[in-house]
Amino acid sequence: MGELTLQKLVVEINRLPRDITFQSVGKKSQYRLHDVVLPNGPIFVERNNKIARISTNQLATIALACSNRPNYPLHVDRLFSAGGNTRSALETIIANTANFFVCKVQRIDNYTGEIKSEQRHFMYCPDEIHPIGEIHYKEYDSIISEVEVGVEFGEISFSNTTLADEFNNIEIKRTHTQIQIALIEIGNALNFNTWIAKNDQSIEYNNSPLKNHDGVIQTLDHVEILFNNNIKQAAEYVDCIWFTKDGKHIPAVIEIEHSTGVTSGMTRMSKLHSEMPSMRTQYVIVAPNVLRNKVVTEANQNIFSSISVGYMPYSTIRELYGLIQKYHIQGINHKFIESFIEPIIVEL
């Protein structure tokens, strides 16, 4: 099955029969698949003659988490920082698809060091299958010692004007926007203001345009460090720029890349650098883990070498966002985030 995209997950769920009842993994409830909206969801599940909706956003979160960590136990409640009937329905439905297995793991308590037997987890195994409509169990021998954080994004909606040509499907655009949302919240925790690309500011997030959310700069007109119109024009379509509260420093210029290529963002950053060659900042490419080598190769081309690009994978951004969501981290500074940025320029 390979990398699990939202569309692939929805297609696999759509293969499940509608005329049978699926017993939950915990054997306490029964569910029936009522309807699947192709290609991106949502899906509707029946329990006790009531219909529950599993949103496209929930399905996308599962798909991305499994793509980032195949063959690794994930816990539905931790992934979404909550439990409930909808979570149980989602867990039951995906467990009956061909590449998902149920397992129980041992986990080290982060405070006592005690090894505890944990609740059931699910695991996406792209190279293994079982018959659909059945729940299969799989052994997982390693002890999990790291913090597994829950990450959940609110509802995101797009208009035709916010779907740029560079995004070949809505799933990529949604992921791109989720990373922007995470960067806004990380910026807030770092006490930064965040600029979001001009063409993305009208994207609706939790029923409000991105530009209206806390910490987001609505205009570059009054940002002191961007002292002329050429600089402002070079900055306005960069995916994310962090500014100190006084507007006098730029801790990071960030571009989010995806499967269609990794050079468009570097080109925008290079243009900004050419307008402000003396500016001290960190240029960062955020991209899927599978694109790391491509980012390294392109960043070391002569045309981009002057901006000394660093790299952060999607998974790191999501983990940082999850920590901020869960623990409401405050009072950290830019030195904290620098430890997560990988230097990728080869010194000759």
C-alpha cells in the first residue's frame, strides 16, 4: 500500500461491507459503516441507530501520523488528546481495513520509570495485509519510552482563490495549512508574531480567516525591519516569517515544501535575502521526512548556498505543536527551536 494518504485511507474504508456489524476492538460496542464520501471523506458510522460523523480532518490526522510512523504503535486517544464514541468508531473501522493491526505495548512511565502494560494501540503496516472486515492482532516487543503527543487541528476550509496552482490536490494544501497553523502556535509560545503568506491569509480555520488568529500579522506595512517596498514585496508570499514583538528582528524565515518540489520556497527566501543581504536570520525548509535528501541536495546548489538553509521535518513540527497543545508551553525562546533545526549545508 506504501505511503498512506488521506485518499488511500478513505478508499480502503470504502472497501468495507455495509451489510455487516463490526464489533469494537474492546468488544463493548458494535458499529456499522453507513456511508463514505469519496475521495476525502467524511465517513458516517452507525451505532445504536444513531449516525456519527468522522471528519475529513480526523481521517487526515490518522493518515499523516501513520505515514510518518509506519509499523509503529499509535494510540487513538493520545493522537487526538481525547476519547469517546467517535474515537472508538474510528479505531474499529480502521482496524477492519487490510493494513491495520491491533497490538498491546509496554510503556515506560515518564515520571516513575515503571514499565506499564498499556491500552491497545493500532499499527499501520504497509507491507502486510489481512482479510478486510476482520480485526487481526500483531506482537510488538519493544518498550515505548518516548512521549507520544496528541495532535488535532480544527476545521480548515478553502475557496477557489486559496487553492494555488502549486498544490495538485486539496490534501496537500490541507497539510500545508496544518503546518502553518502549527508554526503560528509555536511562534506564540516563543513570543513571536507570525506572518503568513498573503495568499493564505483568507483560508478559514475554525470559521475564521488565518489572518485573524492570535499572533498573526495582518500587514507588513508597519513592520520596522522591512524598511522599503521591495523588501515587503519579497516577503509577502513567504509561507511563514517569525518577527520579534518589537518588529526589529526576524528569528526565522520558513518555507513549507511538499511532493511537487522543494525549490519554490528556496527561491522566495533567496529573493528576500537579496533584498536584505545583511539581515541575520535562520532560513528553514519544512518538508516531509521522505524529501529530506532532496532538500539537502537543492539547498547545496550554488544558487541557494548563500542563505544557509536548515531543515525541519513535518513530524518535528507536529510533535512540537502537540507538546504546546498538551502542556501550554510558555516562556521559551528561539534557542529552544534552534535545537530542532538540522544544518544541511555542506562546508567545503
